[in-house]
Amino acid sequence: MNGLEPAVPASVIIPAHDEAAVIGRCLRALLAGAEPGELEVIVVCNGCHDDTAAVARAHAPDAVVLELPAPSKPAALNAGDAEATRFPRIYLDADVEVPLSVVRQLARPLAEQHAAYAAPMAQFVVRHRSAPVRAYLEVSRLVARARGEPSGAGVFGLSVSGRSRFGAFPDLIADDQFVVQQFHPSERATVDSAYASIYPPMTLGALIRTRTRVYRGNDQLARSGLARYPAAGGAVRTLVSLLRRPRHIVGVTIYVGVNLLARALARGPHDDAWTRDKASRVAPDPNPVAA
């Protein structure tokens, strides 16, 4: 598949909580080159204290922009689903940049029922990120690939049969993982030629905070009993293999240290405001360099 594939009509649901700094970047990439009526875009602003809704309307005049009073990503996803009229259905975080070509590559196998779930590869934007964060991301990418996990964090698509696999999005932190774990690996398509630009934390401290939230979400999902196909193991084997390569020793050390600390912090008292990464949302990066 390539970016020149013909359009596949699809709905795109974008939950957004205080994302005024980045929602424009998201919508510009998504809509550039779109055919008239190709995408039904639904931006669900939830609990915003900034002008996310106004920025979204300015960049996507034809989009449906909903405003919910309370901050809740699951509520935003459910509101977007209630408004959407099309399949395939693409779910996209407001701080992720996905070109129209990628949406088309995800939509094709879903529309043709070759997959129930589809995600792109992750392309981490590393400009201005600290050296430890870059090292962590490189190891994280290799571990995800070795485990065969979908790596398009922040964006995925569902076919009509895939979306029927579950009812409403539950009130869980790990919404992406909840969806992934509804499908056997044979039902998932990771589109190797499609890349989503992910803007990771800039500093090691911010990375630890976001990883703490990830572990808290994964623990919550495990306790919920809602995962049909829990995540595969294999990370330790991959890390041991990487340690045999001198250039990865520092990265593996950082990766293990960050995750051990985040796992410990996830068991303690928490404040969601503390774990939200605000620094990477300050402004779009005008010259992204991706890993």
C-alpha cells in the first residue's frame, strides 16, 4: 500500500482536552489533500479551559466540534461514536500527527474486512528531546517490534465488525490498550508503510511521569478483566539480546531504570495533572526530526 491509494470514506474521532497548541497541527496534517466529503471529522473537546474548540473550527470548518463540560477521554470517545455515521472509524489523539495518506492506508484493509483493527507504525519526533529520552525511545521501539505489538500509539482504526467487539469505551486510563486487547493478533493489521508522528516527552522527568500513568492504566486494565487477549511477554528476552550490542547498553539501562521507577510510582498516590505531559504540547515543532 502507498499514500496514492484512492480515498476510502471514513470517520475520524479526535478527543481533545486543552489541546489548543496542537489541535491545529493535527488537523492540518489530517486534512491536507482530502477529497470533498472523504472524511467525517469529529473533534470532541472535553473539559477544556482553553480555546481548543475555536482552533479546531478554524482549521476544520466542515468538522463537527462537540464540547463536553467535564474532562474524560472515554466520554469523548463515546460522544464521538454517537455522532459518527461511517466506517471504517479512525480514533486519533489530538497531539498525534497523521497525514491523510496514513488514514487511507489504515482505512483500506478495514473497509475490505481484511482486518478488524489497524494501526500505523510510530515515528517519534525527537528534536529537542534529551539524550536519555532518545535512548529510551530507541529501545522502546525495538522491544515493541520484537513483541509484535501495534506501535501506533495514539491512533488506531476499527472496521464495522471490529467496533462491534465491545460496547461503550469503559472508564479506563489505558483506552488504546483496552482496544488492542479485544483482538487476537491475527485480527490486527500493523501497516508497516504508514507512520504516525508521535511527540514524546522532552525530558527524563516528564517521561517518567507519562510512563507512571501508562503502568497505572495497564494495572487498571488488568484488574478490570476486560482484556480478551492480554499483552504478550518477551521484553526481557529482547533486552538481554540488546545488551549484547555495546551501542544499546546505555539505552537498555535507561529503559529498565525508567520503567522500574514508573512501576513503583504507579502503586503510590497519584494526581493525573502530575502525569500529563504539558511540555511537549507547548507549540508545534516547526522542524521535526524523527527516530
